[in-house]
Amino acid sequence: MSATDAAGTPADAPGEQATPDRPAPRRRPPRPRTVSAGAAVLAALAVGHLVVTAFPVSDRVQASFVRPGGVGELVELRYARLTAGEPTGSTVLDTDDGTLLATPGVWLIVPVTVEAVGEPRSLAFAEVLGGDGRTYAVFTGGRSSFLPGTAQPGIPRYATLRVEVPPDAVPGARLRLGLDLKDQRRDDVADIDLGLTQADADAWAGDDTPVVAHAPSDTPPEDS
């Protein structure tokens, strides 16, 4: 317990006794400004954490630049101009080399015209976002494929995308096309509404007339 003098005032601490020539030192209370500044910094950090958590910056920075379009519409990309033609479908595919491929689902065929911008381009990324909520990858080889070859600036390149999907994927399906097969971050990607309905799905699922997937060319399919 601290010692006090007769007036009830705390006595000087040992080693700090007042003398006639040297008054006792005063004890300074904590400065309010220091406490307030520290609280403000903590509050700012908390708010910053909430902002970063609620709105992830990395996801937005890495996202593709999606360019929407429809059938017959020109979609302008950084590296090319794309136009998707009228889709067709059937349960049997003619690969344009004498081979017929049947499917228990449907073959979705989309003609695509590619006009390179700036330099020769070879598009390698393609996928179909099905109306059933699933994504159907389209590769540069295999049954489902998109292999347009290299498009030269000023010369339209005509290619055909073919993808094998269940009938439920047809209504509302959208086609996505891009440059790089494995990485579409921070680059343009075309997102094309194919305008397909349940009637299209029903008709194609009951049709075994071969639908042709033309080989890529610098000449329109109707002229080849």
C-alpha cells in the first residue's frame, strides 16, 4: 500500500524525494492522441480485411474479358473477329472424310468464321456451356473438337466446331471461344448465345441424318 503524508497526498517514491533545490518530478498521464491513433489504425485494418474478403481482388484481376454475341453477329476480340453461323445437329456426324460417328446423345455443329487481327492466329480454346448447367470441353482433337488452323490477317478462316452433348444440354447452350487452350486469364473470350431451344434438342435427338463437320479452309464451305 502506498505511503501518504498527513494531508493524504501520496508520498514521493524512494529515490525521488523532493528537496528545497529539486522539486519532485510530475508523473504524466497517458496521451489520448496516441491511444486514439492506435484505435484508428486497428479499425482501418479491420475494414480493409472485410473489403478484401468480400471482394477478392485476385479473382477480378485474373478474370477473362467476356465478349457476348449471338449467331450471325460479329464478336470483336483483341486477337480476332469471330462469327458463329447457324448451329445444326443430329445423332450421326459426317467428319467430311467418309467417316460416320453415331452418338446416344446429339452432335452439335457450329460453323465459325475467324478473321485474325494484327498477326496470324490459331484459336485453341473452345467449350460449350450447356443449358443443363454443365460445361462441355472441346479439344483440338478427338470426337468433340475445334481445330480451325491458322488464320491470316485479312483472310477469313472457315472452321467447324463439333461437340457431343446430351439432349438436355442443347436448350440455352452458349459457345465460348478463345486463343489459349489452357489459360484464358486477362484475355478476351467470346461468349456466343446459340439461340437453341427444346424443339431443337427434340428434333436432333430423333434424327439420324448425318450432319457434316466441314474441314477448316480459307474457302467458304459452300464454295468448296
